[in-house]
Amino acid sequence: MMDRAAFKEAVKEALDNRAEELFEQVWGEPSRRGGHEWRPRISSARAMEMQGPKRGLWNDHTSGQGGDLLDLIAVEMCGLERAQQDFPRVLNE
């Protein structure tokens, strides 16, 4: 049986593999594909790292929020501040 930390890392890895899809699902089409950082057409204040060791990390410079893809789901799809607030709900999304 996988321990809690290993499970969370496995989920994060699976989400990182789908970073482009999650970006578009949550924020829409990027203003420019390619490169290390994507920004949505609707708001240049939001950005997500798409390459390298920081892949999947995002930041909303207007609200000051950011984090990993679990936090993106928590904030944008569940209305939470962080994934830790209701991890089962974030996983369900």
C-alpha cells in the first residue's frame, strides 16, 4: 500500500504530465504556446511554468495566489485557497 506522501507525489506527477491540458481547462487558450512560461489570453497577470523542474507551478500576480497544480485545481475549480483545505475534494475534481 502506498503511503500518503507517495500517493500525493504520484498524483502531482500525473498532473504535471497534463499541465497544458489543465492550463487550458482552467484559464483558456494561452497567449503564446512554447517557451518556459505560458500566460492566458484573458489575463497576463497569471502565469504557469511549463518546462523544467518548476513545471506546473503557477502564479496569479494580481491576487498573490500560486502553487502547484493541486493548488490550481483547489483555487480555480473548488473555490478554496489551497489544496490542503479539502484534499479529497481537490482529488475528486
